[in-house]
Amino acid sequence: MNLIVSVIQLPYKAKKTANQLIKDVFKENGVQFKLISENDAIPYLEERNYYYKFACYRKNFSRNKKNKYIDLDFQYLISLSKLDKELRYILLQMTLEIEHFLKVKILKDISYNNQVDGYEIVSDYITSYNDKHSRPISIDLLIDRGKSQNSVSHGIYTKVINNQKYIAIWQLIELMQMYELQYFFDYYFTRFQQSDIKVNTYKSLIVSSSYIRNAAAHNSPLLVNLASCPSDAFTSKGINNRYINSLLKPHLKDAAIDLAVKPTYRFKDIAAVLKLYKLLRVSPTSSIDPIIDSLRNLLDSINNKPPCPKLNNDVMTFFTNLQKLFVDIYK
């Protein structure tokens, strides 16, 4: 009896050493080694970075008809990797400050709001949250985040347990994750409206800032697919208004931001961070904000020494427009 064995070809790729990656992947796809030798490139794939995270920056560059990259040197990938790291660190600081000052803004308003009980608002929030989300939250679920003695929130957990699980908003807010804080902001300022806060507009900025915060906190590359934007971003009349935040719109106009980058995912998310930081940040006693100063220096250095000097590509279009936006927001 003859047995017929079916062999399934799985889409596996053989593992490769750094030297093999350079010869079989980078060079095979047209990446050049004119500005750095192949031997000098090896440490960037073995000791300072790794292939997947390093090679992703190629997606910003064009290919020719033979599917080879056009004038892309390995050194450009190194420059983008370093630039991405610096930008992530700065944006992470900004988003952490945004999260902090969202809490400050909420608690300040609650403290002056005579219609709000600090404990009842927690129950109201949880009920509202669970009505709109498939994964419910509860007092027990929230306070258990501080149950471990190693948790920085263990003191809150102990106090709440001793208080028969009655928890105040000023305690709960320390246990909230960013998406829960985002919803609380939405819930609270929709219920108790403020003339200077357009909830949907702020919410859009907060959501975009959350994307950047999560990517930066997990050390994920930001400068990838910089020209990518939603499929319905453009209409016959220009840009779909749902992708242009009304708080950003005056800056986009005054800074003469290129049409091509206005609705791209990465540009609008970083733009949201810049604007929301400016809206929430309390002016420091010093005239210089070190975070803003760091970002200004980084953008100036890119303008003076482009990471990809031979190319007029998506990277330089992105940063040229980001710098113009930054200047207009922080003028």
C-alpha cells in the first residue's frame, strides 16, 4: 500500500547572520554601502540593534522598476535609527507630562465643582464606562492593581480596603490606565461641560497622544511608513475633515503644511502631542522648557544636517513640515 505524503510548504525564512543579511537581503534589494563599509555595518545588526527594527526604515524609500531601492545607503538607515531613538525619548517625556496634566486638569475641576461628590463620581464613571465597553471594569478589578506589596499603588489599595472599598476619584485616578483616563475625561467634561473644552476635539488629541505614548514606551519605531494615511483621507475637495483636528487646523494653515503630510498617521499623531502638551502644560518658572528645548534642537539639527542628504523623500518632507508646525505652535 502506497502512502501519499502531503508536504506543506510553510512561509518560513531561514535565520541569517549579520553578514548574510547584508549580502542576501540589504544588497540584494539595492541598499548601498558607499558611506559605510559592510564590515563596519555588521555591529549595527549584532550589537547596537537588530534586523527587524533596523530594516523597517527602508519602507520610507522608493524602489525602481526592478524593485531595488533608489540611492538608499545603509548609513541612512543608521541615521534614521538614531534619529528615531532621540525623537521617541522626547515624545515619551511629552506624553508622560500630558498624562500627568490631564489628571491635574480633571482633579482641579472636580475640586471646584459643587455638583460632584468625590466618591459618587467613581460609581457613575464605572457605570458609564461599562455601558459602552465590552470589557467591564469594577472597583475590585481596579484596586487589585495595587494589591501586590511591590506595587507603587499598594498604599492606595490598603487605604481603600480599610475603607470598605469606598474609593475617591483622587485615588482611582492613580490606578487608571491611559485608555481609562481618556474615557473619564470624555465622560466628565461631556457631563459637566466647559466653554473652553470641546470634548471631541480634545478626545482626538488624547487618542493620538496615546498612540505615540504606547509606541515610545515600548521602544517601537516611529519613523516608519511616513507617507501612509487613511484610505479615505482625501476627497474631491481636499482632505477629509475628520482627519484634521480643529485645534490643529489654524496651525496647519498658518505654517503652510504640505497637503501630502496633513492626514498621514504619524504626522497627525505627533502633531497632536505637540498641541496637547502646549494646551495642558503649566508654564514653568523658567522661560525655557527643557523638553521643548530638546525637541527644538533636534529639529534644527535635522534641518542643518539631513539624515538622508541625497534624497528628496518622505523623511525630509515629514521633518520639514514637522518643524514648521512646531514653530507655529510654540511661537
